[in-house]
Amino acid sequence: MVIAGAGGHSLEVLEVLIAHQMTEGLAFFDDISANLIMAGKYPVIKSEDALRAHFAQDARFVLGTGNPKLRKRFFERFTALGGKHVSIQGLENLCSGAAEISGADIMNRCVIGPKVSIGKGTLVNTGALVHHEAQIGEFCEIAPRAVLLGKVSLGNQVMVGANATILPGIKVGDGAVIGAGAVVTKDVPSGATVVGVPGKIIKTNE
């Protein structure tokens, strides 16, 4: 298996893999930094040729970055090289059996309510709460302790910052950014950035 990326979030992904005893043959991929070893023992793959050779033996990969755009790029790049995406589930989660989680990563101590839908490549990070009937698109990042209340709808590649709260029924468009600690009380258009309490749009994609 390969962890795509070798930054801080990749170390948290590593801890989940260790807990599930999924580290046999594990490597990281990072073609930017000078790192050759991660966590004192895991090799870092530096080229696409080496990655392709690794996939010939074990095609599995997990996404090791939080950034929505990078998650999508890694997914597409690794899939094109023959990789097979694997999602991970952390420890002490409370996930409803009526939730649909399609290829998303759920880190430790998250709550996923009934009839929630989460798209592929999305990251729900430590301690996040996603309540009933929320709809989350693909390659989003829900940061630690963020709260999505009932029937919230997120588009694709949305970033929700740590401790942010999105009130019931709010719709957030593709590529929007919700700042840390913001309280979102109104719908957010695609590409907009929202900060503050109550949340205000400070940037649009226009």
C-alpha cells in the first residue's frame, strides 16, 4: 500500500493503518521533498516509474493529504498509474448503518448520522460531527471538530475549517471554503470563502 503524500496528515493516516495492522509493504509517495524515509522505517517513493512498479505488486493507495484539490489530483494521478483507492476508518467512530460512505476517509472519534451521504475521496477528520441527511460531495475536507447539522449539503472540493458549524439545511457550493470557527447561517455560492460568526462572505470566485 502507498500513502499519497508525506506531510502532517499522512502521519495521522499512518496511525490508523497501524491500528488496523495494514502496514505490511507500506510506502509513502512524495516527489517534492528530500525525505527518503518516513516515521523512521517506511520508504518514500520519489518517481512515477517507481510508483508504477510498486502498484504492480500492490495497487492499493490511501490519500495522505487534507487539501481537497491535492486529494483529487492524487486520486486521478494514482488511478491513471494503475492504483486502486482504499478508504480508511479510524477508531471510536459512531457511524449510522443508514449512512452511505462511498470511498471516504473517516478519521478517529467522528459521528456520522443516519441517511448521510459522503462522496469518494472526502476526508472527515478527527472529532467531526455530520448529522442526519447531510449530503457531502467528492474530495471535500471536513476539518477536526467541524459540525454539519441536519440536511446540510456540500458540493465537491469544499473545505470546512476546524470547529466551524454549518446550520441545518444550508447549501454550500463547489470549491467553497468555510473558515475555522465560522458559523454558516446562509447558503454559500461556489468558490466563496466564509469566515466569522455569523459567517460572512469575504471572497468570491468572480
